[in-house]
Amino acid sequence: MKEHANNDASNINATHRSFSAWLGEMREFLKGRFNLEDDKAQRDEVVANIAKGVEFRGVNLWVLIFATMIASLGLNVNSAAVIIGAMLISPIMGPIMGVGLSLGINDFELLKRSLRNLALMFIVAIVTSTLYFFISPLSSNSSELLARTVPTTYDVLIALFGGLAGIVAQTRQDRTSTVIPGVAIATALIPPLCTAGFGLATGQLRFFLGALYLFFINSVFIALATYLIVRFLGYEKKVFIDKARERAVKRLMMIITLATFIPSVVIGFHMVQVSVFEAVVDKYVAQVFNFPHTRVIECNKHYAHGRKHSRIELLLVGEPLGDEVIENARAQMAGYGIERTELVVRQANTEDRIDVASLQQSYQELLDEKNRRIEEMSSQLKRYRVTDVEVNDVSREIGALMENVQAVSLTKGITFDVKGAPRDTTLICVVTRRDTTRLLDAETLRNWLRLRTKVENVKIFVEP
């Protein structure tokens, strides 16, 4: 019995050692796959490369102006391809990464340069786009413009993960991959600035503030991503000789870091709350207001903070719902976690109901009018057609009928009098002879063309 217990204990220990060995192998496998030390560039090389992209002068400044013009044109004509091209050539991400890097390595001078160039970039892009939209003859609110006025939680996540991908690519020895262009497209920094310029040029404050909000979100989270990767890689921080100056700089940079990143956390949390609220409302409306003869044609969701109540406004068409049905719908809001939300239901009156028969009659009248115009245009086209067959067939038939004909030109037109009134249809036939010394039987050709083309008035012209 004792020997059996010892065997069981040995088997358990062997299983434990085997499992521990497997865990160790798995840990080493994952560590090797997720290791960022491979192909890692030197710290000074990364810092120098990012610091070089921070500067906005000469070529970088002109490229920014041209990219702003291209993005403004793309927004103006609602072309996603043009906007993507502007994102690819824009050097706007340099100063933003410079801010995150400087905070991560405690480089106050780089931080000042990054913020100074970021401000210059911002002013140049805003002024350029404002001037363009001020003189542009197109001022409609395209879908590409509208898409950059209302930031969402997805914009925060895109900026964060795009910034992470961008700084990881910047810290590699090989920076020729497609990561940086992809990040430039995904994070979309230049289009919000152009949209803000559109808001200024057209006097639409909502566009201006919404676009600046989106640009601020993208910039802050790209800088935050840069800061996180720099600290994760353990880059050495800058050491000051003057300890008192070092403490003062550290305090200032800590204030700048908190002033930059804390609002981003608040913004991100707010966006998550709004997104969750809207998703819950959509589910609630889809399930509770699902009636066979009543449809929700408009649903406006207004999320409110604190003690204020959020609001749902619905517009219904079809059979009106009774008060008891609407009250029952309000009672079900607690089951979706939106019991503190105000529900406003607007319904069309009896006289406002959609008359399907009237709509069908209107559509039929429009269709009949369109068919009438098509027939009229077709009849007009027939008046200008030479014949029901191809002209080359007619020319071959004339060649077989008269051997002295070398080439034929047929033109069908309308004869008008001097008052501009149409009189008759005329077919003009110009004939080129093979042998100019021989005469052409023009009367026979005229009679044949009358029968062939169903045109009575035929004029024959023989080239000399």
C-alpha cells in the first residue's frame, strides 16, 4: 500500500515537472515572438531621426502647405482617394511624436522644439485651408467633411494603436516598411485641420470646434503611444548637470504631461459612455418599438452627464400608438439600464399618414412622362438616321449596282425655310467616280436611294 502511494506521488511530481517544463517552453516561445529587441535601432539614432522630423522649415513646410491644399481639394470634391494621398505626403506626425519622445526621455529642449513646430504646423495648415475654402466656389457639406466633425471612441482607439504602430516602426533599424504610411492614413491628422479651416471660411463654428476636437484627440493619443513605447523600451533619460534645473524641468514636464494626457483620459471615458449609451438605445428601440404597422423613421439620441437626464426622441409613422403602449415602452427602459433617460415620442397625425396609392400614382405619372420623352427623343433621332441599315451596307450595294462608283457619302438632314420652320427631310449623296470621263446615271441612283432609304427628296452630287 505504501509502495502504491509512493508511485502515485512520483507520477504527480513527474506530471508537475512536465507541465512546468511545458510552461517554460511556452513562455520562452512567446517571449521570442513578442520580443522588441530584434532589429532594434540605437536610442541615439531613433532620437535623431524623430528630432529631424520635428523641424518645419524649407521642404517640410512647403510639403505641408501642398498636402493641406490637396486634402482641402479632396474634402471639397468629396474624394477619399485624394484625401488619402494628402495623408501620405503630409509630414504632420513628426512634432507629435517628438512631444511623446521628449516626455519619455526627459528632453526639455526637444519638447520645446516639438511644441513650437507643432504650433507652427497648426497655424500654417489652418490658414492655408481657410484661404482655400474662402475662395473655393464649392461650399457644400460633403460626407468627408461631416465625418471629421463628430469624434467617436473608434477615433481614440485608432489614434492610440496607430501611434503604437508608428513609434514601434520608428525604433527599428529598417524603417522602409509600409507601417509609417499606413499610420498616416489611419490616424488622419491633416483632414481635421482642413475641416476646421472650412468651418472658419464658411462661418460654421460646429465644424471648426468638432474638427479641432478630433485633431486634439489624434495628436494626444499618438503622443501618449510614443511615450508608452519609449518607456517600455527603457530608453535612458537625459541627465542634467545642474540638479536644481533638473528638478525644475522635471516638474514642468510633469505638469505638461498631466495637462496633456489627463484630458485625453477624460475624453476617452466620455466617448466610451456615449458609445455604450447609443448602442443600448439602438437595441432598445429595435426591440421595443417593433410593430407591424408602425415604423421608427428617426431616432435622435442625446447623452447627458451628471444629474441631467439623457434624452431619446423618436419620430413614428404608420398606425398611431396608444398612450398605454408608449407608457409600457417607458417601463421597459429600466431593463436596458436607461431608466433615467427621457423618452419623447412624436407620431404623425391621421391626415399625415402616407397614402401609398397616391404615391404609386405619382410614380406612375412620372414614369409615363419619362417614357413619353424617351419616345419623343427616339422619333427625333430617327429623323436624322440615314437608313435602317448601316451606311457601309448601302455603299456596298451602290458599288454592286454601279461599277463606276468608287466612294459614296450619305448625309441626312432637315430643310428649313427662311423663317426657321422645318419643311422636308433631305438625303444628300456625294459620289466619287472611278473613271471621271464616263458619265454617271444619277437618275437611276436617285430612284434606288428613294426606295432604299424611304426618303423622297434625294439630291445627288457627283465630284468632278
